[in-house]
Amino acid sequence: MKNNLLRKIPKMDNLLNDLPDHYKVRFDNIHVKKTIKKILNQFRIQIQSGQIETFENSDIMNQIVIELDKMIEFTFKRVINGTGIVLHTNLGRAVISDAIIEEVSPLMTHYNTLEYDVETGRRGIRYQHIEEKICAITGAEAALIVNNNAAAVMLVLNTLAQNKEVIVSRGELVEIGGSFRVPDVMKASNSKLVEVGTTNKTHLKDYASSIHEDTGLLMKVHTSNYKILGFTSSVDASELVELANHNKIPLYEDLGSGLIVDLSPYGFTDEPLVQDSIAKGIDILSFSGDKLFGGAQAGFIIGKKIYIDQIKKNQLLRAFRIDKFSLAVIDRTLNHYFSPSYAMQHIPTLKMLVISQQEIKDKVSEFIKTFENRLSHSNIIITGIETIAEVGGGALPLERLTSYGISIVHEKSLNTIQNNLRKFKVPIVSVIINDQLVLDFRTISEDEFDDLVSGLEYAVAGGHHA
Ligand SMILES: *Cc1c(COP(=O)(O)O)cnc(C)c1O
């Protein structure tokens, strides 16, 4: 019986022949043969162990095709973010607008002026596309852009403080996302960290008494992802400016987020504005391109020309250079900032931060009204619910945004639904709060509604596509 079944297993050549044509186009024989061998082996083992008592040739072909499909599946794909965390580092940080992607697309599918000067017909400089604009917007004298803010920090330290001491307050030795720690970056850039003050209090005299001939830089780090509360004091940048100028030592601040639009009317008051920091007289600033700035992964370095010019000559710059896609997105995003209100209306990150709870509530009502019938067919009950959203991305850690979303109730357990939502073809990331399965609509847009409903139906059907 088993031997009969084993003899029934088709030959490699026959399977190769019978494979649907589009797989023959898509996969080289090497991959197809390897896959067929693997599936045939599995069948042999299952026949011998009695797990398979009968089969058709088509069963084998189906397995082969499933295996091939899996090989070219993407794990890097879009998701629906129901967490309400606007800058979600695991979910790609800043969202880029359709308009910007459309504008950038022809530059990517064609040749472009990345390093070409059309005036002279000679080699151009990639950093120049953005330098004048960021200077006009922030008041800086000069600017440079690199791969990310971590690279910007490395480059500034390595250029201005290699084999020299950098004075930093103990209250500002931040770690961001587990892999970026100020003391470690300092080591990697060959500069020597000099910690001053204590965790909760640092005074101007702490900086002053640590300055001597080996001091290369005074550094401030914006404590983006935490805040020390209670009995605290830190030295404001403007006081440090005087100290730095007096001692002829450059002052550098790692701002982290790069906020350019004043969001204090919306209740965000803890994040320094880039242009204010320049106006205070800080010599060099760096910040991310894909946090509150709302662009692509990048790191801006802006400030006084004498220092930026030195940084531009550092050999490491080549290793940290920004690629054309990110640069194009940053450039197009930057253009929005010539009008703060325009930026707030068109940059998705800012839009999601300033949207009112009422507007989110209206979005939820629209969703419920449109899909109530369909959802009740699947015995899903959804209700509007007040939520608390977050800025994320290590920015404004204490800011709690009153928001709105839906709570999902069904006979299946919340955990099961949550897991199934994640397995939908457009994975849906939800949160469980107070025994409720919640999707926050601050981070969900109307063009995701259809997928959201299909995902909910899929999740309660046990993770199977209808
Ligand atoms: C986020 C952050 C960084 C790292 O920036 P990336 O763009 O993620 O490399 C560095 N410093 C501070 C203060 C930050 O908040």
C-alpha cells in the first residue's frame, strides 16, 4: 500500500513540465528543482509515516506552488496603524504624503540632477539642493544633510572634537531606541565624554569649571524621550552660548526631532523650535529628517559656516551620505515650511498631530455609519471610544493627546482577534487597553477604511480570507 503510493509520486521532469508558465518565467530552474525536491521529500515522509493514505498529483503541484509563492512574499509592506502613535519607529516613523511621492517618482525613474549643475554642465553637490532653503527657513548660515541624525552626531563630534573632550550634562546622556546612546556614540567618534553636574541638576559653573585646553566642544542633547521632573535645573542654551563664545569653544545641540512649526497653540510646548535654537546663537544643531520634521530618514546639520565647512571636509561624510530618494523627499518636504500653516495642512505627521478630537470623532462616526451593516453580519460590534494617543518617535514623551477610536467586541477572544488582525494581508496593529480591543483613528485615514473592514471580517472568521 505504502509502496504503491510511493511509486505514484510523479517524476521531477513531469512536475517541471506541468508547472504553470508564469512560475517558469519567475523562477530559475535551480529554485524550482530545489522546491520540488523539498515537497517530494515531505510527501515521502508523510506516506511512510501513514499520514498520507491517498493523494492526487495536483496536491503535490499545489504544495510546490504555495512554496514558490512564499519565496517571493514581502515581509516589508504597508500596515494600518491603530496604535495612535503618530511617529511609530517600528512602523516606519514619518508617513510621506502621496503628493510628495508623486513629485519624487519621476526623479527616481529617470536620471536627475543629484550631483549635476545644469548652469555649468559640471559636477554639482548633492547637499546644495537643500542648503539655501533650510538656511532661509531656520536662519542658519550653512547646512549639510546626512543619512540620519545618528550619523550627524557622529560627524559633528568626529570633526570638532576628535581626541578632545566634550562636556555634556549628566542629565542629558540619553539612549534612543536601544542602539543610540550618547556615551557610546562619543566613543565611536573618538571624542572623550566629560560628564558634568548630576542627573537632576546641572549648573553653568559645572560646565565652566570643566573647560580647559583639551575641551573641543560643549554639547547639549535634547532629552527627547524622557523628562526629569521635580527638583531639577539645567542650563539654558543661551547661557551656554555666552560661556562657549567667551572660551572660543563651539556649542553643539543635538535637537533630536527638528520641529519647525510652532505647535504651542495645540498644546505642545516642550519641544524647542529649530529656528529659536539658531536665534539663541548655538553654533551647530542637528536633527532627524523623519521625526517631527515629517520627511524621510535623514540628519540635518545646520549652523555657523566656519564649523559646517569643516564638517563638509570630513572623510566620514562619504560613508554617511544621504541617498537620492531620501534627499528628494526631504527637499520636497522642506518646501512646505515656507508657510507654517501650509506645512501643517500637508505634512502627514503634522496633520495627525494637530487634528482635533472632534475631527477624529467625525472620522469614527463616518466609519461606523458606512460599515455597521457589514460588520454586524460578522457579529462584530464596534463602538466609538475616547482614547489617548502619543506623538512617539521619542518626541514629547509626556504629551498625551486626547483622541478617539473604536472598541471591537465579538464572541472570539480579544487576543485571537488582535493576532488575526496582524496576519491580514494589510496587517492591522491594534492595542488592548482595559480589556478592550481598540483602534485609534488619529493614525488611520479614510483611504484605509475598506481594508480595515475586510481585516476585521478576516480576523473574526479565524484568520481566513473569505
Ligand atoms: C532620535 C534621536 C537621535 C537619532 O536620530 P536618527 O535620525 O534616528 O538617527 C539622536 N539624538 C536624539 C536626541 C534623538 O532624539
